[in-house]
Amino acid sequence: MKYTKELLEPIVQHSVSVLEVLRKLGKNPSGGTHRHISNKIKELGIDTSHFVGREANQRTNYKGGTRKKEWQEVLVLKQDSKREVPYLLRRSLIEYGREYKCENSKCLIQHTWLGNEITLHVDHINGNWRDNRPENLRFLCPNCHSQTDNYCGSKGYTDRISVARGSRERYKRRKMRLCATQNPGKKVPHFKARKVERPCKEDLQELVWTKPTTQLAKDFGVSDKAIEKWCKAYEIEKPPRGYWIKKQYSKI
């Protein structure tokens, strides 16, 4: 959608914030959409002096200040809202009547660690950060929170390949193996897509010791790199560098 002045100006005039503009446009307020629309409004020179958002509160023509949100407004399920900040969720849960302690019954950490008070995290039990209903929220210490399946948006990725400690297999190989498992079609050679029919291993092994790579490339109508890739795929050992020059001078 192209955001023109003709489209945005009437919507902005009948809205009190960028968030309301996004809702009227049917856009998700999370992510970079909010910033993009804000920059577009400024770029087009549309008047926003009537806005009552955070930026408008700093202007002299608005003296209402920032209204404190009640816990009844915060602890609800919002399908079209941006993510609530952690401190607001903590305050709302305490006002709701939740005790400020780690709610994991197996947690051995009390209120302090190394003499300092612990700041508890607010965990969304079902992994949906828009669902701020009290039954979906709980206080957890950082250690217990990191052990949950949906920590930092990791829900759905618990089936990653686990490699035992001490394994020398590198991350790149693990990732390639994971991709091959989840997308097996990507690892299957597409023979029909090849422009040139590749020779079998036995024939290629004999040819690389009969002709130089450049000559084989011309014969097959491919590049030198293609011949090298064939040898690598078949695990064929090629003649060492300078082999063909030495062979040529040995015949003289």
C-alpha cells in the first residue's frame, strides 16, 4: 500500500495517536510499521498537534500529562496491540494481588542473589506475548525463565538437533543436517535441471588422468569449476598442480 497525503491526512485528523492511525489502516502496530507510519506522517507534513501520545505530551498545547494505566487495562488479551513493557506487567500483577516471588515450586533461589535483590521476569505461559490475562502470566526468576520452552520466543524450536557435550561437530554441519531433515527436497540432486549429463565416477576418474581439466571442460561444454565440483562430489583425486607441464616436457 502506498501511503499518500490524500490517504493519511483525513485518518490522522480523526485520530489521537499513531496507534489509532495504524488500527484504522488495518496494520499490525508491532514491529517497524509504527515507525514507518510516523516517519511518513512527518515527511508529508501532516499536522499531529492534536495527538495525545508520548511525544505530544511534551508540547505546550497539551497539558494533560501521561495517564497511568490501571491493571484492568493491562491484564487483558489484546490481538491488535503492541507488546506491553515488562515493568508495566510487573506493576499490574502486583496490583492484581500476585505475590512478587518466583512461582516455580522447585526454585531454590529466594528473593536475593549474592546479596542483591532479584528482578523477576514475567513469563507468558502459552508463549503469546499479547495474552496478558492474569492466568497466563507468572513471576519467574531469570534462571527458571530461561528453562521454559517459550523463553525469548523459542517456542516451536525445541526439536533442534542436540549434540552431546564433547562432540567436535561444528555448528554449520549441525545446521546443514537440520535443514536436510526439515527440507529433504533441497538436498536431492535435480538431475532434470542439469544442462550437461555428468559422467559416472569410473569414467571421470579415468578422464582426469588422461586430459587436463581445461580440456575436459571444453569437451563437456562446462567450466573448469564444474569439473572440480564433479570430482569433489565423487571424491576423486585430481592430478597435482604442474602434473601436465611435467608430462609435456618429459615427452620432448
